[in-house]
Amino acid sequence: MEITCPECKKSTPLQITEGLCCEHCQTSFEKLKLAKKALITTSAALAIGGFAGLHADDFFESNRYPLAIEYSLLESCSKGSSEVSYNRRREELFAICTCALGTAQEDIDYKHYKKAPIDLAKAMEAAVKECAN
């Protein structure tokens, strides 16, 4: 194995013995620390980490609607017609609507909803039937 002397920049064959030194300038390699070069620089690692951090939220909750919109969708669904006035029935409807919204969100993400809210309404209508059973 050959190493390059940090003093004179010449290559020296490396033999595993005590008292290693450069054969050209006799500088001792005793305190020399050998390290491998990193595969990526610190700035590249920070850039990759920053990019991943920005998109991590989309990965874990890419289909989550803003809370105000979720609430209004659940509220309008659970109210149904004006004839429904009993609290117990309202609680049952709210549970069904919560289930329906969760199911519909799996198929219609928020970006799709903003472009075509009618698609979410159709998906919720189909999901209500499943959740009511």
C-alpha cells in the first residue's frame, strides 16, 4: 500500500511496522491520521435533508384536508335535512359522516377536491351507504 506524505507530497510504500516515516524526507507518520473521504459533503447532506423535510409532511398526511373544511363537510353531512332534530340521531349521523369522509379522502385527495368538489360529494354519498351498515 502507498501513502502520500503530507510534507513533501511524494508517495511512500507503506509497510506495517513501528516507526513509519516518509522515505524521502524522513517525516514520521506516527501522528498521521488516515480517514476516508466522505461520500457526500456536509452541504449536500443538509440539502437532501431539507428537501426530505419539506416533503415528509406530504408523504405522511398527503390526503388530509384543512380542519375547517373537514368540520364543515362533517357538519353539513350530519345535519342532513332540517327534519332531523333529535340529538341521538344527530350523533349517529355524525359518526356515519366521519366514517364516510375518512373513506372518501382515501380516494379523493385535497388537490382533487379543490378542482372538483362534486367528486368528493359523490364519493361521500357512496361511503355513507357503506358506513351506515
